[in-house]
Amino acid sequence: MKLTRSWIDDFVSVPTDDPIELLEAFESLGHEIEAWHPIKAAFRGVVVGKVLEVAPHPDADKVRVTQVDVGSETLEIICGAWNFEAGAVVPVAVPGAVLGEDFEITRREIRGVVSNGMICSEIELGLGDEADGIMVLNDDYPASADAIGDDFAEFMGLPDVFYEVNVTPNRPDCLSVYGLCRDLAALYQIPIRDQNISVDASGEPNDVEVSIEIPELCGRFAGRRVRGITVGPSPHWIRWRLTQAGVRPISNVVDASNYAMIEFGYPTHAFDVDRLGNTISVRLASEGESIVTLDDQERTLTAADLVVTDGSQPVAIGGVMGGASTEVHDGTTDVFIEAAYWDPATILVSSKRLDLRSEASKRFERGADPSFCPKGADRVAQLLTDIAGGIPAPGPVDVNPADVQPWTIAYPLSETERILGVALDAETTTDLLNRMSFTVSGTDPLTVTVPTRRPDVQRPVDLVEEIARLHGFADIPDTVPSGPGGGLPYEEQRLRRIREVMVGAGYYQMMTFSFIGDADLDKLALPEGHVARSGIAVVNPLNETEGVMRTTLLPGMLKAAASALGRGVAESRLFEIGKVFLSSGAKLPDQPDRLGFILAGSVAPTWDAPSSEFTVYDATGTWEVLSTALSIPDASVRQASAPVFHPGRCAEVLIGDVVVGTVGEVHPSVARSFGLDGRVVAGEIDLAELLIDRGPWQYHPPSIFPPAIFDMAFVVDSVVPGASVVGAASVSDLIEKSEIFDVFEGESIGSGKKSIAIRFTLRAMDRTLTDQEVAPIRKQIAEAVAASVGGELRGEL
């Protein structure tokens, strides 16, 4: 939102001339100032003058000799412009004046006549782009007739100050000069001047009729017809202010609409009635319907777009931009000024889909004030009366099916102290809210009536924000909250612990984009119908190779590892924590958090071991380290077969009976498709189960008695996982630990068989176990393994 200090002065008398103090006032109200700078006159020594006489030059046809009253004297000045006559009030650069940085005006003789100064144009004074004639003040600035001899810079309100205010999205009421002045008036406790909107409705009756087919999306449609206008340039004061506000002046009709929008915040649109006809209907567009907008672009609409029609064809995209077919042109004499209230969400979606962001859509999508619609149209009609000779029709058009009324909020006084930490009584709270134009009644709770221009105020906490802004954040004392100690949420603590463990295991954390390509999913050789195949397409991808939201972390990790090895890194150990995006059939996709890791290259040699490749045991070992560090007691691995991974070197990782991920060696063909040779180890684990609060850990004192240790070997089918044998052998609470220490396959035990040797550690808390106590347990183990997995004990009990 761009504005000047002089425009602010139209509505409030701020008790400071210091631009920095006003900047700080804006920011204390929550309005960040993105930029500001003084607006200085690009001239010195220019005064207001009045042309008394105009005569031909005795020896030149293209210039004239004028007599100009500059207050203290009458100067003879030669001028080459022909757009004025005697009686014109003009800016005069007297001898000694300076234009721009260093162009000094002196007395000069031109073909025998001395010129004592210069009558100036807008462009010469840095006050506009008009260069065809001099700047004539009579019509644009009627008060100039009483300012002869006055300093012209002072007459024009220079120096001035420019501010660019970053209005937050929840404050549509401040997207105007008047809205910001309303906040300043509340802060400084000064009155704000009336809007002074009035229309001399002396024209012929209006016959334009309005109907609304979708009142839930267009809650109000007001308008005012103005006949007898003459389209032309706007007065300089309008063009100057619009330019300072960042708006290009176009014509008096368009400029009046833009000026009123910046002044009071309500977008309007002018239709040429001769092109429009006498019917306006608001409806949803038909699918595929098209319209040529004011920027001469043909736009195809959907059934979700709002349109204003002439009863059949679209003449504007509601709340976004008008159509070329009813555009005001040089011959326009009869206009209908529209000021409507549009559904914010609908305008947001339409403007973004059409890539058509306008000052109007910016205001409507945040929530304009439905109560201001008639005034918005009347302000434009008022300006057209003044600057275009218009004659408004009596009686505004006002179709108001929504009839939005102010709403009330019950506000407990305790809410202020609960949120801000400072207690304010009912009188103080009422005063602060009244200053922001809320109506307050009652004691505790207060009943607060919210004006319709404040869609952001819906709950008591929103009123707390208003109270804090006026009470002053600096006046809220610093306090240390009482109650239980804070700290990081449990999930964040677990995430940090996971990072620490992975870094401690030799991994480096990486972060990749959430976008991948269809080709990346093809390289993974995923079967048809696999959940990771259903990538969600990105509407505006950064490039063609990143057009899908990732369904797995693996492509990014494989490409990162290949990039590292390609740059001469011998050993790549990477991990990533991030979201994947899985199609769920709902409006939003499932977005689980996952941990991924990858090991590629070769293990660096040490003094006691040569260089070697990574294996599946590095993957399962990573899970073991992680689950141990996170104190997950029922973590395990189970041999499995999964896409992307080597069929014989892959495992599911489990917490209890829940599969939480897959680890193992990447299938060689998949690794090669990403440019990786040799064995590549990777894993991807859902974090949800890892982040669950499992309660405080408990201390279990160790036994002081010695263990009983023995080994047992079982012959099982070669397809039986070792974990199944260990699980079957867990028959007694006295078993402290059971570890596989040998797996053997060979002719001596038969084809399709393998021998699994397990070392058991038994221990009691209150005694040393005897052979008589251990023997039955050995027998139970043998019987359990035989019954569960068909294991045959090798050797004797």
C-alpha cells in the first residue's frame, strides 16, 4: 500500500512532522514500512504567477511575449507554448530559479526582447509527463488564483513523504489511505475527518437492472449511473497522487475509480452503458466460456469463475477484471459504476488460476466491506461529477441478498491477562476497543460488536490483538511464565536424537527437493499399482525432470550418492529426514515423515582390515544402532523381498508386529540406472512409530550372580529366517540373551538345509543357576524350535 503524508493529512492531523516517528507509529500498529523517502521539489525559486497579457513577438512567429504578475512585480517573459491565454495561473521560474539539479534560469534576450524568467511545464518541474504545453493551474487548482507570488513548491505541498506500507493479509480494511488513517487516529486519540461522500443526483432516472443468480458468492451488488461525462485527462492533483501511489493515470473515468479505491479501499468498475445495455446479471461462468479482458487477452473460464453479464454474454470477471466489450473509451458519455461484494475464496482461486492478479482481486480475496458498496460507487460518481462533468442518476442500485450485519463477540476480561500477561479493567478495555471503532457494552464479559469491515476479528483472541496494538507492546511487562517447565516437544526431542545417532554412526545429513520426475520412479523398477507409482503432479514444475511430488526418499538419495562418488568421494554415507506425498483419494495427500539412508562406494581400509564393499548387514546394523539408542525394546528385522532391493539381501524392520520400513542392498540394475556400480545399501523407515512417547525408561538392576552359557545348533530348512529360530527359542524369563554366532550350509547336513548355532545366556536375579535348573530349559528350547520351525537339534541335550 503506497501513500503520501499529504494524503494522510486529508483525514487526520497527526501530531508530528517527523517521518521517522510516523514510521514507528505505523509499525507499532502492526503495519511494517517496507520503504519510505522524502519527496522533494525538483526545482527552487519557482512561484505562482498570473498571465496578464499575451502578445506576438515582434520578430518570431513560434513564440509569444507575455506579461506575468509574480506578486512582487510584473515580468516580461517569452514563451513558446500555445495552450494558455491571458488570465492563466501558471508556475513561473523567475531569474535565479533552478530546475533539476543545476539548470539556472537567467534573463535572456531572444531576437531583441529580454525574457525575465520561464513559464514551466509539468515535465520541466518533475511533476508529471506532460510536455506539450505549460502547466495551467486554473482548473486543476482553483485556489491558485489567491496564491499569486507564493512559492510554488509550498503551494504544491512539497516537500512531502512517501511511505510503502506492508499490510498483512488479515487487514483488508487497511488497504486504503482512510483505513490506515483510522488506525493512526486510534493510536494518537485524535478525530478522523468524515468521508464526505455525497452525490448531486439530479440526472434522469436509472433504468439499468441488476440480478444475482448466486447470492452465496456475490452477496451485494451496488451501482450508480452517471450520464453526460466527457472522457479526457484527469486533473493534475489526481494524476500526481495516483503516480505517487504506484498507479498509472489513464483517463478521468479510470482514474476516478482507482483514486477512490486507494482512498477508501473499495474496488469499483465502470461499464459503458451504451455498450452494456440496461441489464446486468451475476452468475457462474459456463465451462469453457471465454471473455476478452481489458488487457486484450482472451481468457477461458471454468464453472468456478464468477462473471458479470449483459444478460447473456460475460462483460467482466467478477472481482478480477472487466471485459473489453464494455470498456470506457474516448466517446463514452454514459457509465454505470459497479461496486460489488464477492466471495473471497472464489476470487482467490479464479485470479490465481487465470494468473490475473489485480489491485481489485487483492482486496476482494482478503475480504472487502460489504457495507461500503453503495458508498464506493457514490465516491466514484462524486469524482466524475467534479472532473468529468457527469450527472449522477437519482437513487443507487443496491441488490443486497446477503445483508451482512455486524456480529458480536463475548469478551471475558480475563482473556487479556491470559494472553498478554497484563490485567486491564472494563473501562480501559472498553476505551481501547472504542478507539478502534468497536461498539462495546456490558461489564464482564463485554459484548463487542464488530464492524463488517473487519472480517479478521472473529474470536476473543482477535480482540486481544487489537487491545495489545493500542495499549502498546512496550507497555506490556516482561514476565516469566509460571507453571510446569517448558522444553522441546517429545517428538522434536526424538527427531534430534535420531539425527545425533545417524551422525554418530558416520552418516552425513542431506536435504533434497520434494520434487522428482516420472523417470526417477521408472528407474526404481516399481511394479504397476505400487503405492509409490502414484506420484502427485506439480502444477507449475521448476522443470520437466521435477514434475512429481516424491513418493519415496530413495531417488534423491541415489542421485546424491552418485553425484558424490562422481566427484571422487570414495565412501558416501548419507541420510535424510523428510516428507513423502502419497495419493490418498482425499483433498490433501498423506504426508508421512520418513528417515532414509544410503551407503555407497567402499569402506575405507584400516590397520586391521582391507577396503571392502558395504553389505546388507550394514543396513540391519544401522537399524540395530538406531533402535537401541531410541530404547525400542521390541525392534527386530525380518528377511523380506521388496521392490528396489536385492531379493536375497533385503529385510523388513519391525517394532513389535508393525513393519515400519525396509532396509537392504539396492538391486544392482536399479543402482546402475542411477549411475552407481558395486553394492549399494539403503533403507527407508517411517518415523511415526519411532517418535511415539513410550513413557519414561525404567531402571532394572543387573543380577549379581554369574550366568549359565551354552550353545545349541539346529538344522532347519534354508528358507527359515534365523530370527524365527531365535524367537521360537525364547521359552523362559531366565534367558537373558540369545545370539546367532554361526550359519552353515553344506553337503553334510543335506540339500536345502542349513545349520544355525545360537549362544544362550541364562541368569537369575536371586541365585546361581544349577545344571539341574538349566537342563529342563535346554529341553524346552529344543522342543519349541522343533514345533515352531521344524528345527532338528544337532548333538545331545
